[in-house]
Amino acid sequence: MSAVFPDVADVVRNSIEAARPSLEGWAIPAELPDTLPPVMAFNPELLPDAIRGWVMDIANRMQCPADFAAVGAITALSSLIGARAVVQPKAQDDWQVVPNLWGLIIGNPGVMKSPALSETLRPLSRLEAEAREAWEAEKEVWDLDVKVAELQNEANARDAKGLAQKDPAAAREKLKPVDLPASPAERRFIVNDATVEKLGEFMSVNPWGFLAYRDEIHGLLKSMDREGQEGARAFYLQGYDGNQSYTFDRIGRGTVRIERVCIAMLGGIQPGRIQSYVRDAVAGGAGDDGLLQRFGLTVWPDITGGFKNVDQWPDRDAKQRAGDVFTRLAAIEVTEPRVWRFDEDAQGIFNEWREEFEPQVRGGELHPALVAHLS
């Protein structure tokens, strides 16, 4: 038996000795890096002048990266524009793109993600409160109109009863119901936690779009991972495009038709919690449907150890100037989306860029996940 099955220890020893000469001259293995490359510092000049001072004031008072406030502000403004505007990139083609944005800020606990986003959303919250107050006043009037219409119908029914024998035609005329006034539509600017069916109801009376905001967006992502939530993912994916119709057919709610689905999205998340979604998007898992890649305004800035205790009032002028931008955008009324085109010089620049960009994303050299993000 020993001749047929040599001692295992001898086999291992001989194998190691045989491999030893091939290891000569090899460098000592280096440790794999466990840190990420540095992130480029945020450049305030990237922001429109009208909101730059406000955003930088928030970052200074919160002692947080300006990236957080910048993403919150730009995404919030995007939600006000919604599908009211479309970009037509080609000079003669009718291809249109809705400039709808999704924003995501990544950071560990304690880096002031939530306070920064809350501050940038104050103008939207003000608009939401004003719209709610106006809607409640309109609804009070509507409730009274409905009661009056119901009383008219009751009175007509009594009159019809007396006419039924003598003049059936007049009785039928009396029984025609008084038209009830249409219920006032409540304009929404921010939605925090709603089922897709409820979002659909909101969207049916807010066809130009609104902001879906989650302080911790991990909960929303997890809910869409559950079995049976494929429809929710599809709805949000369509909501990013901003120019497609959608129809809900439910036994209880009936049919809800939405002319166009446009949802801007904003939230924060911790690094550890987003890793699994990145892995799925990269490895072709269940999350490889383009949802994560649609967060085009995603930032994960470096956090330095420096801290300065800033205790000062907000910059009133900068805050007012930014607030005026929100107010003006919210007041825009359109019946059809406004089309924005390049002028002749800008069209040439875009064409030159696209002729260089498209071969890169179609050439097969980039990772599919990166292609999905860039596309």
C-alpha cells in the first residue's frame, strides 16, 4: 500500500522543493491598497451665480463638504423645472431629453449629510406649505359647492316625484343630476414616503413632476429589492426619463392615467450600504437595471479632520437671492414643454464632443456598468 500511496507529507515536501527554484528572484509581495484615491475638491464656480453664495454659506455653517449642499440645491431646482423643459440636442432631429436629475450624497454618520440636505430643501418646503394652504382654502369652497349641488339634486328629486304622473318628460329633466364641481388639485413639491400607486395619483394631478426625497435612501432601495416590487422599480426608472406616459389598473383604485411620469430623486446613504448595490450593478445582479446609474449627481467627498465651530446667522442676501430662483421656477406655467436648442456655435461643440464620446461607450473597452452610467 505504501508503494502505491506514498506518504502525503513526502509528496507535499517534494512539491515545495520542486517549486522553490521558480520563486527565486521574485519581489516581496506588496500589501494591496486599502484606501480610495483622493477626490477632487468641489469647485464653487460650477454653480450658477444666483445660488452659489447660498450653497457655500450652508457648507460653511454646517462645516460639511460643499458637495452635499450643491447636489441638494441643484436636484431640488431640477424638480421644479421637471418636464416643463426639454433639450433637443440635434439641429434637425426631434429627439428630446428631459433634464431631470437624481442626486445621491454618500458619507459616514456624523458628516452632516441630513442637515445639509434639509437646509437646501427649505425653499421647496416653503413652496409645499404655501401650496397646501392654498389647496385647503380651495377645498373648503369646493366642499360647500358639493353640498349645494347635493341639496339641489334632493330638491329636484322631490319636484320630479310630483311631476311623474302628470309630466314624465319634465320629471326626467328634473332628475338629471347637477354637475358636481371638479375637486381642486393639490400641487406637490416634495414626497417623502409613498407607494408607487400613490405616487401615480400625485403625478396624475402634478404632470410636470416633483421631488421624491428620502433622508436615508437605503430604505427605498431595499423596498424595491423585494419580490413583487418589480413594478415599483419600473415606475421609478420611467420617472427618471420624464417624458413617458403610465397607466395604473387596479381593482380597488380603478384606472389612473398619467400623461407623463417625471420624478426627481434625492437622498443620502452610508458607504457600506451602497456597496452591495454597486456590486449588483457591476456584476450583473438584480440591481443591474440602470437604477443606480441614474443617480448622475452622486458625490462621496473626502472628509478632512479639520473643524471650525461656526456659529453665525445665515447670509440673508444669498438666501433671499436663491429663494427667488425657487419662487420664479415654481411660478412657470406651460401647456407644452419648452424646447431648448443649441445655437450654431454650441451645436458644433456638442457634435464634436459626441463624435468622440460615442465610440468610447460603444467600443467594448469600458466596463458595462460604466457605460450604463455614462449613457
